[in-house]
Amino acid sequence: MRFRWATATLTISPRIHGDRIARIGRFSAPAGRGTLTEGGFADIVMFDYDRIADTATFSAPHQYPKGIPYVIVNGQLVVDKGEHTGRRPGRVMYGPGSQAGKDRPQ
């Protein structure tokens, strides 16, 4: 992600839309997933375009990025003012290549 944000070849909208479609396209998502509708399940990431930056390195890979003050997952605030709240309301979505019992619960 660092490289694509650093290039100035696309505006922000196609980048976000392309990332979203690339991720969702790998799965046959159940109805109500990935859309902002009442009763649906979706994630919202609020970010400051001028401040967003990847802080992870090879020696310290598990670092939170800068410029992302809020993240909402399935209606629950997960990042509040840049700090993780400890909530983990997301669910794993398995792709078509996964096998029950081998790489996912039965």
C-alpha cells in the first residue's frame, strides 16, 4: 500500500474503489456485507489524506499507520482518535479456495 499511495498517478477515489473491489471480488460475500445499509455489515475508515502514512518497517512490522483517527467495523468503534479500543467485531471471510477443517473451522 505504501507504494501506491506514494505515486501520484491516480486520484484518491479510484484508489479506494480499486482496493475495495479487489478485496471484495475475491469472495462471494453474503448479502448485506460491504454496503452501508441498515442491518448490513460494513467497515468505515476515516483518514486524513494529508497525514496518512505507513509506519511499519521490516524490523518493526506491527505498527499502526498515522493519519487514521477512526475505524468502525460492523457498527463498532475499533480505532478512536488513533488508538485501538480493543474491540474485534470483525468476522473472517473465507475465499473459495479454503477447506473446512484444514484452514478454517468446521
